[in-house]
Amino acid sequence: MNKQVIEKMSYNEELENKIDHHFISRDDLMKKKQMDGVGWLVNGNMCCGIYEHSLVVRIEPIYGRSLLKKPGIEPFGERDGADGLFISLNRKIYEYPRALKKFLTHSLEFTTDLPPKPTSKNPSH
């Protein structure tokens, strides 16, 4: 019997491929991979991402708080202000293509309207 070491995925790569496909025609998105996930940014603002096996999206706070009452949706992090609320969606929600498309589109529309984040370059004095 041949033993193989299987490297544990730190996040859902199948979901990553679906999100890449959804955003394929968007030139204004930047994809950023990190240890436990991957995120898509617009003008330096995180729009959506994957953390382990959850889809994380940024949406309007009022809408987001109403969604938190539904099963499979939880707050992600502690941000809740004018720049949006991050919510985490489990697989039972995003496995449906229409739901995935709805949340990605909504998150992108909201995040696109946010002011750009300043670049991380230090200005010379």
C-alpha cells in the first residue's frame, strides 16, 4: 500500500475557483492570498473572501444585521459601521449558485462605492 501525505487545505479552493469565475471580467479587483484564506479587494477595501470553508462578504450594516437572524449566517469580525458589516456564510448557503451570485454581486456593489484606501507606501517627508 502506497502512503501519501495529503496537505490540508487552509481554505476552500473549489469556492475560490467559483469566485474567480464570477469576477473574471472585473479588472478593478485584486486577489490577495493569506495563510488561512483569500480575499478580493476593490480600491484596497476587502469585498469578499474565503476563511477556511466560509464565504465572507461585506454588506450594508442594516441588511447584514437582518441576515444574522438566518441559519448559516454569522458575524465575521467586529466591524460594523458605515464601511460595512462582514458576515460569514456557511456551505449550505453558498453551495446554491443563485445565492452565491447574489451575495458576491451585492458585496461588490457595496464595496465599489466605498472610498479608496490609501496605499501602504510611506510618503517621503
